[in-house]
Amino acid sequence: MNIRYSVPVALALLASCTHVEQKPAAVTQNKTAATATAEDPYLWLEDTDSAKALDWVKARNAESVKAYGSSPEFEKTRDAILEVMDSDARIPYVAKMGEHYYNFWKDKANPRGIWRRTTFAEYRKDHPTWETLIDVDALGKAEGVNWVFEQWDCLKPEYRHCLISLSRGGADATVVREYDLKTKSWVKDGFSLPEAKTQVTWIDKDRLYVATDFGPGSMTKSSYPRIVKEWKRGTPLADAKTVYEGKEDDLSISAYRDHTPGFEHDFVTRAIDFWSSENFLRGKDGKLTKIDIPLDAARFETQREWMTVQLRSAWTVGANTYPSGSLIAIKFNDFLAGKRDFAVLFAPTESTSLAGYSWTRHHLILETMKDVVSQLEVLTPPAKAGAEWKRAPLGGAPALSTISAHVIDADASDAYFLTVTGFLEPTTLYYGTLGQGEAKPLKHSPSFFDASKYRVQQNFATSKDGTRVPYFVIGPKEMKLDGSNPTLLYGYGGFEISLQPSYSGGIGRAWLSRGGVYVLANIRGGGEYGPRWHQAALKGNRLRAYEDFAAVAEDLFAKKITSQPHLGAMGGSNGGLLMGNMLTLYPQLWSAIVCQVPLLDMKRYTHLSAGASWIAEYGDPDKPEEWAFIKTFSPYQNVAKGKKYPPTLFTTSTRDDRVGPHQARKMAARMLEYGDDVSLYENIEGGHGAAADNKQAAFMSALGYEYLWNHVK
């Protein structure tokens, strides 16, 4: 099976491909910054690793820890969260390769983690016996590098040769090394790539598709690879043969092979921007044939004889028009022969959307949402041309919960895992085989807090333009509706990302158990109602997302769940931009805000880290006509001296090479200059996740919860 999205999966959630050691680019950026010093006095904080900037960061860190990260209550919260993260009772999720099931695991004894495997017979046990393959802590100690394990890619069907990606401190840039699963060791003189934002996949055991930093001019303005090559074992990377070369203004270029036995195909993807791409079929002679589908298709996939396309916009082809948000299918060879009579596997309604889908050997499992709540359906391709696909429901889930399917081996089996989770229901992992009865519970996540005290409600707020916006409220069963409940409102609102119900022992222990109410807002910009929900807050319509979030806050006030003195907000990454706009556009609503790994300087975001990657989401501030609307949601430019803002904590990471620490630093510095109540904590490790291990993650989480609690209780 092979899946391609409109951009590579690695780009999702504000991903980037900036080469950490790409010094010339950094110098250029700093020269550009230097010319604007009069307008922006804090450009020196964009110099990520300068002694001056880091000294300033360390001073802010010390202030934040002293104020919010050193009390007995903070330590209790941190330890409670860490206990959840390190628990041996957590479900070890696995991926099947050959006869083994593989898992990456972090705990107290293995803070950086171990890559390990077991058999299915062992996995079914409450306490499986695992075989350790790579001990990341031991590797880092031996090599003197703070390695973080990123991913593995093993060549099927033998699953002996693996490409292992490791990063320093959790950054997106990785080194790639070849590992032999038969000898359980690194391959001497095997494939190896230096640190870069690399995209690499197997062709066969002696060839790779490699898109990486090949030197000056080989990266796009977004700092992703512009060139993909075919690299043969035993030859210098410099001798690799160019497969495709994109443009400097493209987002990225990549290539891959579908290894499904009997249906092998090679594809090249040109990501034009975050939401547009071209896909090509590469012939044995190297010739590329464009796959004639819409540029903004959300997902293109081949599975054996079938091709599926998930649409972001309506597509008129042949005699039919297929609606935005739909999933359509056709036999791949028929499509290549010119046929366009697709079968519609899913079409959205006003309340439903497609959350995902996955193939087993003989079936397709659809994951859909109705008002953000999961539903599953099994589709079976017709045996004869022209016949209808068969449909049947799959499994059930408790009310207001999320159910997801995970296919085990699409080449050989109809077996699958199901995960069922809810705000108050610890995750359960089920195992089943389509056509052989219902899936049976296999593993259960433990309860980390007493859920019997709480209940979940789904409400709908009315936004400024009349749009109905769903949100979830998790609070005490006997909650007093007098406006006094300490409440945390969380949101994201971008990049077609949906926020669905899920169990969090950390939230339960750090917030609910203290008497707090947790609220999750499903604002526009996300994918909760498909492409239309995302596109409603794209570029010049960005303010709709912020109006939605404010409307949820006001609805909480109207229902007397909470009131301004007791309401805090939290969000990260694109959600950090959301928080920045809550701060500058709606300061009157909040008692405090926690703004994590944020975008904030939308005037310069395209020149910082991977910012140019997201022009299709936000717009290009270097174009006057687009800066005209971007400036309305650029917190760094909109924060004003003398205006009353709620207390705010900014958190980030020095090793974040995706968004970067620059924007949180600058915003904090500017607000401190203005005399505002602002704190900053920057973790030295962690990448865009702001933590490289569970201990760091627990600290960062506890700091945010403790900050809000101190202001809203």
C-alpha cells in the first residue's frame, strides 16, 4: 500500500525542513534582520544560539521557575504527570513487520527510549517479553550526543534492511543510518546521511530515493529538499542520479516506491505549497507521467489494483462532479487508460466529514465524524465491473468518544486494531479480523484519575457570523453554574487538524482532579467538518477562527460555567498563534494565557525557520496586498503599550527548527518592555514538541497548568 497526501506527511502540523547546520542561510537571515533594527529592536533574539540571546533566555527561565516551577504544588503536579508518562501499564502500540511487532518505548529507566520487538503471541500477554534492538540512551552516551529517536523505515518483504532517523535534541533535522535487523547492528559502510531535513525511502536493498541538502541551491525557500535522486549502494552521494528537480519556490520534492507484491509502482511528488501538489508515475525508463488529479487533492493512494483520491475541492471530470470532502475510487490501470468513472466511497454532509481511511487485504475501513464524534464503516470492492461497493458498520464506541482503525498487514491480512478512547474512558485496544466477528479487547490503558466524578457535554456556540461552533466541556457532575469554576479552554484551529475526544491522564491529574473544568473548542481552521471548515479560516478569513474561540469563551460565560476571572486559555504551534490573537484581540476574556511554541511575528514568519512553508495557510507578508490582511492577526505587531493584557506564559524550545524560539522570545521581550505581566520558559532541547524525554515533557506540562491554576483558581 502506498499513500500520498497533498504534501508529505512529514510536513504536517507546521513541519519544516530547515538544515540545522545551514549556516549561510542563517547569516543571510541575520543580515536581513539587521536592516530592520529600528523597526524591531528585538531582532537580536532571532540569533538562536548566540551567547547574548541565550543569557537573556536563561534569566527569563530562572524567573519563571522561581515564580511557577519550584513550589511543592508544582512538584506534585509534575510528578503526577511524569508518573502517567512513565507508567509501565500504558499500551505499547506496535507496527507489524514480518513475524514481529515493533514498538518504541520511553519510561523512567529509558528516558530517550528503546526500539524493541516481540511476537504476537507475546504481545497478547499482559507482560510481553521484548527484544531490545536499539537503546537510544546507551547510544547517546557512547557517542556523546543527545540523540532522540525519530523514525524507522524497513524494506519489505524481508524487513532486514532499515533506515533509522535520529535527531540531536529532538530537532526536525536528522541523521540517517542503516540498521540490519538480522544481525541487530548498524551496517558497516551502509547507507548513511548527515544531519539534514531528509526524506529517504527504499527502492530495493541497494537503492534509495533521497531528497536532502545536496549543497547550495538544492533546497527550496521553505528549506525543504528541491531535488530527489536515486542513490546506489557503495557509491558517493554526489554521484546519485537526479530523478526530479523542482523549483526554488516549491515546498518540497520527494519520491517513493509502492512495494506491494505484484503491484509495484514508483511515484514522484512535487509539493507546490502546503495544500497543492503534483504526483507522477515513474516508469522503468525514468519517464514521468503526471497523475491527472486536482492539485489540491488531500490524499492520493494506490492499493493493489485500486486508486483512491480524497478531494478538498469539487472536481468535475467525465460526466460527473464529485463534491469537496469526498473520497472516490477507481482501478488504477483503468485510470491510466483514460477512464474517469469513479465510485463515490464517501460524500460529506453539513454534519459529517471524513477523518481517515485504511486498506486491509480485501476491504477499506472508513473513519468518519458526525459533529466531531467517530463512526466506522467497512467497504468491500465489487467483484465485477459496474457493481456497487458493499457497506457495513464496524464496531461501536461510547458516546462522545473517538474510535480509530489501524491496519496490521494490508498485503496479506484483513486483521486490524481498533483504539477506543474518550475524555473519561481510558484507551482500549481491540484486535479483530474483518469477516470473523467483532474485534475483542486486547489491551487497556489504566485509569490515572477517578473519572466517576466527572461528565462530558458537547455544546455549540454561535460565532460572530452566525456559524455554529462545537465544543466539549469536561467537569464535575455536580458542577455549580455560578461562574466560579476554574476553566482551561484549549484550541488549535488550523491546517485541517481535528481535535477529537481522547483520554489524558495528565489533564485528569493536573487539572480536573484539582477542581478545574477542561474545554476543547472545535473552531474553524481545523478539519472537524472537512475542507470547508478549514478553508473558512484560510488566509484573509483567519479572523473567523479567533472569533469562534472568543464565541466559545462567551458561551461559557453565558452558561455560567465560568467567568473572566476564572478562565484561562492554552494552545501551541498554530494554536500558539491563536493564543497570541486572544491576547491582543480579546484580552478582556481571559484571566491568563499559556502560549506554547508559537507563531507570533507574522510580518517576518516567512523568514524564520520553516515559515515559508505555510504561505498557503496564512498568506505572504512580503506582498503588500496580503500583508493588509495578515497584519490583522499578527500579535507581535499588534501588541500595544499601555493596554491591559492578561498574564501570559510563553514556552518554546531552543532546538525547535520548525517554528523556532525566536517569536516567543521577541513577544515576551516586547511585552516586558511595555511593563506587562509576562513570563517565558525556553527548554534547551525538545524540538517543536518542546521536550526530548518524558521528564522534560512533564516539567513543561506542569509549568503550563501551574501557571494557569495560579491565575484562575
